[in-house]
Amino acid sequence: MAVGPSVLPVFHQIDGVRLGIASAGIKKAGRKDVVVIECPEGATVVGVFTKNAFCAAPVQIAKQHLAQATPRYLLINTGNANAGTGKQGLVAAQQCCELLAAQMGVTAEQILPFSTGVIGEPLPVAKIEAVLSAAKQDLSEANWAVAGEGILTTDTRAKGATAAIEVNGQLVHINGIAKGSGMIKPNMATMLGFVATDAKIEHELLQQMLRTATDRSFNRITVDGDTSTNDACILIASGQSAEINQADEAAMTAFQTALDDVMRSLAHDIVKDGEGATKFVEITVSHAATQDEAIEVGFTVAHSPLVKTALFASDANWGRILAAVGRANVDALDVDKINIWLGDVQIVLNGGRNPDYTEAAGSAVMAETFIRIQIDLARGEVEDTVWTTDLSHDYVTINADYRS
């Protein structure tokens, strides 16, 4: 189940970035579950990773390798998270890097590993090793859509976005694929996201741009409030097109806007494909005193099981939204100034039921597939938005049967 249509874009070609896909049968025979992404020599590669203290072995190795060398290849497997696997997991992740490095003629430190799937199970290194040659043979700049399928777990569909802008007379392209459906409350990125551009951008600026885009996209979504052990998002700049630097503010701004759009599109696709989701919900908190305050209120509402089940039932039980706002960790909240809307219907006026509100109007909004909740705190000039889903019977079923 997912919200809205499932349509992948026609991806632009990112010169120098090739993707190869193979089937290792890690969880299910015949399923595309191993992806290799090749970065050209001279590319810039940056990343953001989960803040979960039980971060997976591949996350630990990827962070180490990023600090040691310029990456040439990303190695992604699904069906097994290689998380909660102790020293054995670190050895397995490193071994996979060494095996791919031998195939490609690079050092193990130039390989970044990524895994997603069941936590606590040993990584089947032999199965991955057996298909590395096939993934190598499959490398192509045209494989973005297929690679989007190869990184999925409980997702019902691939997620991709693309953009093109002109920089000083040259076209600059951005492509992105992502996976994520459950265990989604990123604290840096999504479960797995891979974005590439053909622009030439130096490391410090590229890292800054990734963090900015992440905060505006993946760090503003939640399905179930669970931060994964394996979250990672990588941004590759292949350097084959126009250069973008801090001396050219117009080019830098245009690129940041396009990158934000691509990553926000991917983030929205993750929410729309949330496990069991039937609703896509946008929660905007306006007139907050600080950004942290706006985010706190937004996520408190987004994480409320009572709000989420009301959304699933199309039940205009707006008191649940009011209660969630009231228990958010906001100092000296003046509830008498708060206003709340469901879509264009104002449900709360100055902290109480709007005299003009009708149950029929609220129910009509709650019956929609795309729902907007706006909360005005009347405390300042800051506004921020988070995106979430409802909570359905299917979410419980999917996660109860996940390992079967």
C-alpha cells in the first residue's frame, strides 16, 4: 500500500557515475539485492550517517573509509542490515570492501559499504562475493531506475528524483534514489539515499550543501518515530560539468535549491510509501520562537499514535492534535494564543474550538489522501514543516510478519 501514483522520472545521465545491479538471493532468490555505484577518479564524495548509538557495521566502516581515502565505489546490499552483529559484522563489512576492491583494482579504503534489512543476522559475505563480478559487468550510466529497485526492502516501489539547471552556460544534472518505508525517523538522512551530480564542487562546500539539503528533507520526515541503525545518505559530485564554488553565489544558490528539491522529493516518496500508509500528512508549525521549537511541536503531533490512527480512520477528532501540541516540550506555551487548521478549516481559535467549525467540514478534510495541518503558536516568526503518515492495521501486519 502506498499513497499516490508510482512514477519514476526519466533520469538524466550523470557523466562518470555508473551503477551495476545483481541478485545474490540474500533474503529472497532472484531479487535484485546488490548494487555497486562507481565514482570517477577526481570525484568528490560526502555523506551523512545515523546518530543511532547502535550504528551498523557498514556505517562504521563507511565513515572510516571516507576519512581515509577518496571513494571510488559504493557497495550496497539489501535483505541484511549487518547491524547488532558486533566485531563479526565489522569483519564482514570490511571483507566485502576488500572483495570488491580486488574486482575493481582499487584499495579497500576506496569502497564504502551500505546494508539494509534484518538486524542481528550475520552478513552472508559468500552470497555477495558470488555476484560482484555480475554487478561489475552491469555497470552503466543508464542504470539509475534499476538501481532504485535494487536497494529496496519493505518498500512497495522505487523512489527517484532528477533535476537539471544551467550554470554559466553549462547544464548541471542531479539524480537521486532512496529507500525507506519503515523504521523512519531520520536523525541525519533517510535509511539509504544516493545522490549524484556532474558538477564540480570541492569537499567542504559539498558537505555543507548535503547537510543543508538533509535538514530540509530527510530530517523532516517520520513514519513511525524509529531512527534506523543503518541510515546513510551519500552525495557524489563527478566533476564532469560546471564548477560551483562560493565565489559564485548565484550558481551556489541555484544548485542548493535544485539539490533541496531532489532530496525533498525523495523524502516525500519515502513518507508516501510508509509501511501501511494511506495518508500523506504535512504539518506546518508557524510563528514559533525558534526552529527547534517548531520542529518539536511538529514531530510531537506527527508521532502521536492517537493522531495517526485518527488520520487513518478519517476521524476529525481534532482534540488529539490539540493534546499533542500541549504536551510538546515548549517552555511557557500560551495555549490561549494557539490557532490550528485542518486544510483550510480552522478547528482551533485562540486555544479553543472555533465557533464556526463543523464536524462535517473537519471530516471532509480528514477523508482526503493528502492532509495539511497548520499550527500557529503566536510566539515568534519561525516556521518549519514535517511530513508523516497515518497509522494503519497494515503497519502492524507488515512489521509483525517482517521476518517470515
